[in-house]
Amino acid sequence: MFCAVARCGSVAAAAQEVNLTPSALSHALRGLETEIGCRLFDRNGRRLMLNPAGEELLARVRQPLVALDAAAESVRQLGQWGQTCLRLGAAATICQTLLPPVLRELKQVHPGLRIQVESGDMRELLDGLRERRFDLAVGVAPEPARELELRPLFEDELLLVFAPTHPWADGRPLTRDELRTQPFILYHRRSLMAASRPSGRW
């Protein structure tokens, strides 16, 4: 209300801008001056002009008010989660390989959509889904959970590369039990790949 009076130069015009009666705005302005302990405006005919105290106050409150307006606009744009904002969790390899072209196409089809992406191992992503920090997670298929809906996207072939002298270089099929005996270098120690059989399902 103070800024409106400073901008408009009159109580009547400022009252219209902030949807108050002139008497209510005058009362609020007097209350502000009482709280601060000094007058903020001088009257020049019918016009209210900021005095030095009012100019100092206006300079001090401008930046916080701009920040508040920006915060309110940001919240308005978010709308409902999953509609104007999609919070997506994905495994690191998915973020590096599959997501970029998908996100580009999604932004072309829905230019107003805000997308937030966070990477992590599947256990972290599942925790994020349960805590409602994510709308969707993409990663190695976990064990079925009643509170989550699982939709398979594709099955990924697991390719192993080793030296010709390795015991597995004879071309025979490998079993999961044999895979369990080998060490894997993983992004995260808590990865489902480290705790279970490499299933290759996403």
C-alpha cells in the first residue's frame, strides 16, 4: 500500500490500485507511519510526495518486494505437480544416454512444461517416489511394490567384454550364478545391480 501511494501520488488513486477504500488506505498509511515513528509523505497541493524518510523506506523495500512477486509468479507457474512441472528421477546412465533426446522432444510438444531431473541409484529414486519428491523414476526394475506402479520400458542386453584368455572366452552361454561371482564397478555401492542379479530390465 505504501508503494502504491508512492507510485500514484494520491490516496484515491492508490486505493483503486490495491482495491481498498481511500479511508482504509489512509488508516493503514497512518498506522505505518506510527509504527516507524515518522512521516513518510509531504503534501504538495493534492499530491502526496515522498519525504527523505519515505524515499529511504521505498529504496529498502523495493528489492524484497520484487523477490516476493517473483516467488509468487513462480508458484503460480508450477500449477499442479505432473502437469506444468514434471519431477523426474533417473539412473545416471539413463540421464547420460536416453533422457536428452526424450526431454528435447517433450519440450517441443509441451513448451510450457517445467522439467526437474535428479539422478541417483534406484533405491534413492524409489525413496523419492514414496516421499513424493518425484512424479516418475526410470531405472533398473525393482521388486514389485504395492504402493508403486511399475511399467517396463524395454529390456537391455548386457554386453560383457573380456580378454581372450579369460575363462568365459569359450563362447558358451553364461548363467546368472556365474555373473554373481564377478566384481562389478558401479556408480553407487547401494545400486540394485550390486545387491541383486543383473536383470537387464528397465
